[in-house]
Amino acid sequence: MRNVGNQFIEKTKYKYMEESDQTRGLPQPPLEIEPQAGWKIIPLPVPNRLELGHVDLRRALEDRRSVRTYSEQPFTLAELSWLLWSCQGVKAVSNRPVTLRTVPSAGARHAFETYLLVNNVTGLEPGLYKFLAIDHTLAAVNLKAGIADRVADACYQQQFVKTCAVTFIFTAAAYRMYWRYGARGYRYLFLDAGHVSQNLYLAAEAFGGGACAIGAFYDDEINRILDLDGQEQFVIYVTTTGKKP
């Protein structure tokens, strides 16, 4: 049976690849989308100074499971900083330039931007934030009442999106990947999403947390909430996190 999925796999095979914008000499897109004017910037605890306890890798792998019910215990700002570092932390910016992060990415393109629906973090007002990975800071995007309801409704009405401590929303800046790989780069976006979310699962285990990856969301609605056009930038994956009950 032929469908749009079959067509996607077929048309992104190497035999259809054309010369990329990189080989054409077109300028590289920015490594990170700049915050909008007026967004309040919030510093985060420095990752390499965090002591959140350690867990054996085998135990983390064995204990890892999707958690949809969370305790009412909040995350600390240090715990949130650790999770952000673990799934999108920038270790260095190379001379190419590219960002070298705590997760693998095709060609070190690292095409994701990370938004957070903060529900229960000590010292942070509930609302929508954006992670600025290079500086390891947060930007307050939307702190209006009702934003959590809107995000949960856009995630197929899954209520644990707003009862967890923090919901991570990973968005793709598609041209950052397309610039190097053309249409095949769209495959790599979805592969990279798996790397990011799995790191988040394992990092949460280090301090008694849990996570649940979500692929069920209304694309147009959640893109609209984040003010994304759905073409150049779009939501690719969602993961809830919180303390295990």
C-alpha cells in the first residue's frame, strides 16, 4: 500500500538528493534562534557544579519507564538545570561553527529549540519558557493564566501535561538541518528527537524523577501556541517530567 509515509521514505533516499545549500556556499543558519525583545532572561544553576546524586547506569536503564502520574513535589531549579543540560546542554561551540552537545545529532546540526511548560518548579512562575542552550538560561515566553490548559488540550487532552512538574516541548528549526542534508535531513530530525528524549528519561532517574514521551498532539494548535509557522519551525516531540509518586 502506497501512502504519504512510503512517499517520504522513497523521496528522501540518497538517489534523489540534490546539491545542498551548504555545498552551494550559502550561509549557515544561526546555531540558535535569538530570544525575542522583551523576554525576561533567567539564569540557571551552572551544570558542572550540580550535585544531584548519582545512579548506576544499569539501574537507570532497568528503572526507566514512562511515568504519567507524578507527585506534587516540585522540581528545584538545579534539577531543571540538570535535565536541560542532559538533553540539550552545550559543551562547546567549535570553530566550524557548530554546537557540541550532550546528545548526538547528524552533522552536529542540533536543529532543536526547547520550550518548557513549567507547572511546578521552585522559584519559577508557572508558564511557558524557552531554553537558551548556548548561554544555559531561560527566557519567559508566556506566563498568562490558562497557558497550561492550552498546551494540554493541544497534546490530545492528556491532562498529565499540566500536572507534571515540567513538560519539555522540542521544536525543529528545519533549515538548520536542511542546509546541510537537504530533504533527507528531515529523517535526521526525527532520529535526533529520540536521542534527546531518552537522555531526558535517564537524567530524571538520577534524582528520583520520571518522564513520558508524547507523540500525540495537534500539530497546528501546539505550533500556534508557540507562535511557530509549522513549516520552518514546528513541534516535533513532547516529554513530561516530574518526581515519581
